[in-house]
Amino acid sequence: GKTGTSQKPDSGAYSKTRSWSSFIGFVPAEKPVLLCGVMIDEPARGEMGGVAAAPAFKKIMSQIISHPELEFAERILKQNPALYPKTVKPVIVPQVCGLTKEQAQQRLDSAGIQYLFNGTGGLVTYQVPFAGGTVDASGKLMVYLDSPGQKTQQMPLCVGKDLRDAVNMINIKGLKLHVVGSGFVKKQNFAPGSIIHAADVCTLYCAFGS
């Protein structure tokens, strides 16, 4: 990335006490996927770009990459396979959605998978990669936590099922549903086993044929 610091104009000259601090960078260094620029107007104590704006850039990028619905982490890995050592054998990811934090820790430790918790609750509501996917021994599984509540359900596996059967499964769990197309379910917006809240809408994408 690149830092920048510039004095603010002041009565035909440049101020010696007021400035802009900036940082612009991209992620990852090879085959970039994300670009972000941060500018801070009059940072405290006149800090320069590397001190004032760079930490903000790092925090913003970390939140974007780790957000489960944006899927930037998977895009970055697909475009930059060198980020994972090729000599490391991948490990099958177990299902931890629906488990408590302690249960998930025990299961992942037993599988030899490194992991990173996001959130402050005690219930696992989402994971990346999904169960059945793979992660290298040097990689980390992203595990998202939330507080357990009474109005939550686990998302069923609908892909491959007739739309009528899938709708019945969703209705039995009392979940909100939106259907695109007709025929057989080809895709669902929430992974099987994910914890769905009462306000969430399950979307099923359907089509006929293979």
C-alpha cells in the first residue's frame, strides 16, 4: 500500500497544524481482488498516513474479507492458490454449525483444523468453508458465533429435491421462503446446517433438468 500526508490550505498558504492523512492499498499483493482507500481529515496529534489511516485500512479489509455473505475470502483463494502451500494435504471440514463454541472447538481440534472465531455469542451459526469442503492444514476455518435464541432453525438440504418437497421442509421449520424458478432446487442461499434466524429469508433457485 501507499501512505500519504498533505497539509490543508489556510489563507493562501498551507497549515502547519492541520492535515489530511491517507492510505490506499489492495489485497492480495498478487492478482488483487479488493482495492480500498482511506482518508482521515485532521487526524489526532497530526499523525501521518502510516499511523492514522493504515490501521483503518487493515480493519476495513479484514471485515470485508471475513464477511460470510460477501465471499471475498473464497474468491481470493481461488485466484491466488499459491496462498496455500501446495505440499500440504487438505483436510475435510466437519459440520460445526449448530454446535456450541466449546463443542466446535473440540471437534475442530480433533480434526487438526485451525480456526478463527468471529462474534461474541456461544452458538456457531455459520462457517467458511462449509461442511464437506476442504481446508489446508495451514489454513483456517472461519467460524461465526451468535447468541442462542428460541427463534432459530437449522437450514435443511434442499438442493436436488423437488420444489414441493423442499417447500414442505422449509414450512415445517417455520422459515420464510422465496422461490426463484420451478422444478428442482439447484441452489440455496444458506448452506445446509446453517443457523437461520426468524428474520432471515431462505431463497431457493429452481430449474428443470440437470
